[in-house]
Amino acid sequence: MGWPQERQSARSLFVQLLLTFFLFLSVLTNSAAQDEQLNYRLPNNTYPLRYNIELTTHIHDNTIGDDRFRFEGKVTIQLKTAGDADTDNVTLNYRRINITRVKLWYNDQDGWENILLDDELSFTLDSTREFLTVHSPKPLNGTYFLEIKYNGTLREDNGGFYRSSYSESDGNVQWLATTQFSPTDARHVFPCYDEPGIRAPIALRVIHGKSYSVLSNTIPIDVRESILAGMSITTFPDTPKMPSYLLGIIVSDFKEVSLPNFTAQSAFIRATALNAPVADFILEAGFKILQYLEEFLETPYILPKLYHVAIPDFSPGAMENYGLITYKEENFMFDPDTSPMKQKKKIASIVGHEIGHHYFGNYVSPAWWSYLWMKEGFARFFEYTAAQIAFPELTIGKMYTVDKTHNVFQLDALGSTRPMTFYVNSQVEISNIFDDIAYDKGGAVLLMLYHAFGKEPFRQAMVNFLHVNALQAGTPEKFAQSMQQTMFSSIPPTDPPFNALSLLKSWTEQAGYPILHVSRSDDNCSLRIEQERFLLKSTDASNATSTWIIPYNFATETQPNFDDTTATGWIVDKYHVINPTADHSWTCDSWIVFNKQQTGYYRVNYDDELWLLIVKALVQNGTIIHESNRAQLIDDALNIARAGKLAYAIPLQLLRYLSKENDYLPWAALDRNLVVLDNLMRGTDSYDDWHKYCSEFIEPSYVEMGMVTQPQDTLTQRMTREIVINWACKVGSEACINSTRLMVAEIAGNPTKDAEPDLREAIYCNGLRYSAAAVFDSIWRKMQQSQDQLYRSELIRSLGCAENAKLIAKYLQSTIDTDNSTYFNQERERVFIAVFRNSLLGLEMAMNFLRENSDRVNELYNKGNFGGRAINSIIRTMAQQITSKAMQTKFQTLTAELHEKGFLRESDMLQALEYSSENLKWIEEKSVQITAWLDEQYRPTTNALPSTTVTTNQTPPPVTTTSTVASPSSTTVTTYSYVSTSSNATVPTTSAVYTFSASENVTTSSTVFVNLTTTSMPEADNLHSNHAARANMCDCFFMLFGMFALVAYHRFETLVL
């Protein structure tokens, strides 16, 4: 069912009023909630000394129907009261389990004494806060034993103790039971103190089917036959003292893989996936990275073995259960014959992340989830640094900026972003902070400190922190103490001075990040620096008063040393001045690039003269500027322009140098930004010109790189080629479109053929875009028949590129068809997202489909979405694709209906509508800059009035610009101006012919210099109305055509373009 056209306007008005009401109501509700907020934290009156768990599972039994998904449990907790005061209760966490018996006793010199014996009035349950409170008839003070019996059901949402499945080669479905306890789901398998700062050893015994085996954090000490028919008992020794969320349990028929040289680690995977040595690389990565981290952190791994396990249905990328790392299958397997080389990068990075957690998170855990960055930020840090050491040929270490920093810069530039340290209370709040701020920003800030202070001082701080807080809970204050002891001896005096804690807090307790505005003084060439909070939306700027303690460094044209990334100095106030010195010198006309290798977590904007000197350097010899900084310049320029702090003319000129760029990082930076800009520009009338412009620097690289991977190609060469091919096709390269279409048609006609792994997704996506139904169906069958989840994911995304309504409809319908479905649970949502992200047709059809099938989508997609919030994540992603008012109206209606049904949270609805509204606002206010610039490039106009031609052969000096930010009611346009030596003649023009009025006294002997200016104009057709040195439009103009202007224009283009 579509949207009734005749009712759209009224409905849109209603939806807007409804949203306003929701926003008002949410403010009132939030205020009331803050006044009477429930405390979800456990009371600190008792704490655990040891857990002993016994579980019975039936997942192996295919004769008992759904009863195979039940489990029974008993936990015995040795606990102690806190402090000297008495208490009369013990409070634990529980979730979705039935408590059947509670027993409390103690053991002293006189023997055992029971305090509670299965009294149903002895405990109470608070389902909102998930508290199980045991009430004692007498005061408690000392050490006690609490036994709780319970039962539950394996969940379907990939959380807690849950069920997963896979199909065997004969089509039979095989089930397994597995766990995902982080952050607050250990309480689903046993009542416990389910907080990250509360640690205790855990012993485990599992009763299970004989045909299955059990994996947990430690090596089993006993496996024996049970008195129950067909059952075995597997017993595990105590784990290290650890938080409850780090326990892992897997009951399955998985097969073990090990390598002769890496016997201390093993991999487990379903047998149907073992048709190649797919686990060899992850074992190699695990061995190398663990060996490196033990040495680097001077801390041995404390368990006897490390397991790596691939789970068919798994929501996170991986999970760091102590000694038992679980993975999404597509992040686990590498087939040397069929996997792209970038799969090695993914696996090595994830292994670095998870083993990094075994130190930061497992060995020392955060005291509370508010400090989530203390485990996730460090894990991100090791994700790149440890993987770089293990596999230097993959050059993973240099990719953090384009993979993570540029990613989190988008979220952290919103006024609604949060600081790294952020207090959370409820389970929902805890789940919500597992975001890019904790992971990507956390890692970026730590990397900044690592480079600013030097690698060895920072390493010593980490070692000290681990040793002092071993098997305990950590806080930022404790890490700052380690920093102060090991890192601050090398800091030169600053005014005002700062210490480790104030430095750390300036980054962890303030939301957002800074931008440095760099300008050069005219008198002594000193650099003037101003810091402010960077915000993409100008409406958020009113509260942007934060300042940070910022380490800075820079390279110059005279001293282009980008290798030393330690801090040259520190900016501690809003304003800062840097004067040339013998060690750091520059001239008044040389380029300067701040933030070497973009190791600092901030953006840099320059005055227009400095920007254009950088552009000139990139055009003349781009490699003199470090590859990471070339990526930084692209990302900074485009986003600063998007924020209205820089005229788009500068980044648009800058991007043209890419026609000679061969390195990966700049192309990766461009790729991320083009995804956003291309989507926004398709909502304008200049979309064709936009693609014409992009093809100017993409097509030469496409021709040079070709469409065939060479055996000697490095990882970065392969990844660059993939980006270039994808964009060449997207912007309309006929050679690219025809080649990919022919390749896919040939593959479809021969089931034994396939696209080469490193280019597979680019070829399939673009080749399927306008393919015939038979070709589409053939590739779809390839996906359905494959057991390789990485391969399946690539084809799922590629099939979503089709722009055929019948094929899209069939593809979407398959996600809610459970008859003969071959999808893994998490794949249904991926199909849907692939459709709406790839075309306007797909977006509209996906919106219609969701509206008509929301109940079924909510039911089936949630099975593969951790926490059961598939529609919420879909809507947030979909919002970024909205680029027209008509589509916004439909989107508003859709979100309102989903919210009314309870499928979409109010906060997600409001955030999504904010995103989509911002898109429309950018198109209305900012796209005109790009449109005007494109018009100047591809539609130059000339004045038909009488004119005189001016020519020159003199080389102009460096070109400068002046930027003016347009108000919402104005249009910012770029004009090229020439100043005559005989008068200040400033005339906007964009062609090779430049026009001057007779009153400006320009003759053939005049010397003309180039001055690129940006002027804010109320309307584009009033281009000349407000220019300071311009004669009245009614004056008589003389057009001067000839070689003088042509030569001047040619030299201007050489300098600037």
C-alpha cells in the first residue's frame, strides 16, 4: 500500500504537529524522569567471592520440539558483606529466568547453619531494575553461601544464553547454544552481580548431550558420562577473578582446528564451513598478536589456552570472553583462494582488538560502564598498533585515521554528541553508549597521546596501570596517575600549566572536538591559532565554548618532516601564537600543514592564502605532503565547507589533484566523503554536472589502475583500485559500466566462474545495476548456495544495487518469506539496507515495503539484531538517504506509524527526522555554492556589451581568497577577480575572457594579477551588486578580448587548479 497522494499535504502537516508534540512531551518526560530516576546500580552491601554454576541443556535433542531450547541452572555464590555494618538482604541481577528455589547459609567454627531454606517469601523480584533481593530473617555480617535454582529458555535475539543454527550439507538444521553476555546479559544464565567493576572467579559444570561438546573460558578438567541417558558432564576449573559478562559458554558439535606451531590456541567452527583452511590465518594472527602484547605490556597472558570460535548467528563483530573469543563468521574465515586480501586486514584488526581486551577490559576492567572507553578505546588502539606489528606488510597501522577518526568525526560534530566519560544508569542507557564515541574516539584520543608524548613514555604508562590495578577495576583517575608518573617529565612549561588528569579530562569529559583556525601574520609571518568546537550545524554553535589542551605539530615547505609526530607544543587557551624558530622555520609564502599524519584528534582550517598554497603544492608534487595528511586535507576541507566555515571552491579545487593520486589513504578519505556528497547532490538540479566534475579526477585513475588485480599488488593498491572502479561506474564512466556488466553477465552464464575476490563487490554491484532478471537470479543463487558468510555478505550488498522494480520487490519480499529461506538471521536486515542505500528507486520501494510489512519485519529482523532494535537502526540509517521534500513527507509518515506501533523509539524517531531535515537544509543553503561553482566550470557566460581585450605574459603571484559565510537567505558564490596596476578593477568572471569597464582604465600595457575572492550575495543573478570596487551595473562595459587575458587565465589555472 502506497501513500494516498491527495492526503499527503494534510498528513504531512499532521505529522509535523505530532512530532512537535512528541519533542515537547519528551522534554517534560525526561525532566520528570531525572527528578524520580530509578537507581539501577546494585547496592554495595555485599559482593561475591566465588560463583559455582551448574547448567543442563537440551539443545542436542531433536526429538522434543521446542523443549530443546529450555535450560535449568543452579548457582552457588560465596559472598561477603561489605564493611562492618550489618545488612538484612542480598541483591543480585537476574533477567528472563524463573527462580524456583533460594537457600542461604553460612559456615563457621561450629559448622553449617541454614538461614533460609526455600521460603517463597524469602526473596522479591523487581523486573524493572532486574533485581533479585534475598531477605534474611537475621542480620548478616561476614561470609555466606547463597544457592539459587532456576530455569529459562534460550533466546532468539542473539543475546544472553541464546540459540543459533546452521544447515548441514544434506539440508538438516543443526542447533547450538551460545552466549553473548556483554554488557548486561550474564544475568540471563545465572543470577549474579552483573556489573563490570565487581569481579569473582567462576567455576562451571555443564550437563549436555553426548554428541555435543562444551567450550568455556578455561580447559575442562573433567568430561564424564552423566547418570541421565545420553548425557555427559563437562567440568571447568575456576576462571581468573573477572566480571560476570566475560563468562562464555558454547554447547555445539563444532570441529576443532589447530596448527602445529600454535598449539596454545585453537579454533572451532561448524563442519560445513571447513571446506578449506579457513581458520589458519586467524590462528596465526592470534599467536603473533598475543606474543607481541605480552612483551609490549610486560604482562603475561594468565590462562592456559586461547580459543577462537566462529558463531553462525552473532551480532557483534567479536566478543572478548576471557580466553574464549567469539566471532561473527565473516570476521573469522580467510580462504587463500577465494577471500579478498582485505579480509586479512579485517581479521588481524579484530584479533588485535579482542586480545587487546584481554589486558584492557579483562585484566583490568572499567569500574562502571561510564568509563567504557577505557576498554573499548584501548582495544581500538591495539586493533591497529598490534596488527601492524604482527603483519607489517598490510600497513594496517596507518589506516586508523581513514577507518575510525574520520568516521567518528561525523558523530562527534553534532551538538547532541556525548563526552567519552558519560554517566549511565539503566540497561538501555548502558547499551546505547556502545557507540563510536567509546570505540573510535576513545582509540583516537589514546593514539594522540601515544604520538604526542612519544611511544615509549605512553607504553610505560600502560604497563604501570596494568601492574598496579591487576585483576581489579580501573578509572580514568588511576590511568592519569600512571600517565603523570611516566609521561610528564618531558612536558615543557606551559601557561597555564596542566597535569595528566586535567589533560585527560579535557578530552574525556567534554563532548565534541576542536578545530584549529590557522592564519599567518602579514608583518612577521607568525602563526595565529584559534581553537573552537567544531560543529557541522551552525545552530549548535551558540553553546560551543569548550577549549581543549591540544598537542600540536606541523610541517612546512622548508622543513617537510612528517615523520616525527611528537608534540612541538601545547595549546591550552582559545588563542595561541607561534613564532618561527631555528628548529621550526617557514617563509611568508610557503605552505604549512598542521597535525602531522593526523595523529591529533582535531580538524585544521587555514586562511585562504595558506589553503591555496597547499592546493598548489598538491598539484605540483603531492607526495611531498604525507599520505595521511593528504587524506586529512580532503576530509577537513570538505567537512569544514559543509559546516559553513570554508567556501566550497577550495575543496573542489583541491580534489582535482586526485587525478595523479595513487595512494590509498586519500582515496579512502574521498570515498567516505563522496558517499555523503553524492547522496546530497542527487537532490539538486546539478547532479549531472557534479558527476562530470568527479569524473575529471576519477576517470584518469580508473584508466591507469585498470580492472585486473596483479599478483604483486599490495593490499592498499587492491583497495584503492576497488574504490576507483566503484566511483568510476557511479559517475557514469561508460567503459566501467560496460565492463562490469559484461563481466557479471559472463559469470551468470557460467556457474563455475566468479569475479576476482579483491574487486568482487565493486564488479557485482555495478554490473547488476541494470542487469537482466536472469543475470540477477543467477547471482542470487550463488549467494544462496554459499556457506561462506563473507561471500554471502558481499553478494547481498551487491544484489541491492539493482535498479529494477520487479527485482527489488522480489528481493525485499524474500526477507519476510520463511518458507525455504536460506538466510542467516542477521542477513534479512542487510538485504533491506542494501536496497535503500543504493538508489532512489530502492529507497522508495524499501519505505513502502516497511510500511506495508512492519509487523513481519519487526518479528524476523529482530532475530538477528542484538537487543531487538532492527527497525530503530534501519530508520537511523535510512534518514541519511532522504534528499527531497516529497521523500521527507513519506519518511515522516513512516516513522510516525512505526513509533505508534511501538517498533520505533521516540528518541530514534526524532534523531532520524533531524538527520533528514539537515539533508534538506544543506541542499537548500549549501548546495548552491557547488552549483554556482559547477556552472562556472561548465556554463561560462559572456557579456555582449562592447569590450576591449587585455593580454599579458607576466606570471601572477600566489592566488589568495577571502571567504565569507553565507547567511541562510544568501547565496555564496566564487568570483575570479583581477586587479589592474592603474586602478583597483575587480570584476567577477569565470571564463578565459575577463571584462573591465572603461572607467577602470585597463589598457594593453596594464599588469593584471589574480585574486580569488569569495563573496556573499543575496541572489546569484545579483552577482555584481555588492562588490566594493565595482562600478554600477548601468555603466557602459567594454569587453577586452585577446591573448593578454587568455595567457593570464592559463597561468591562473596552472597555479590554482
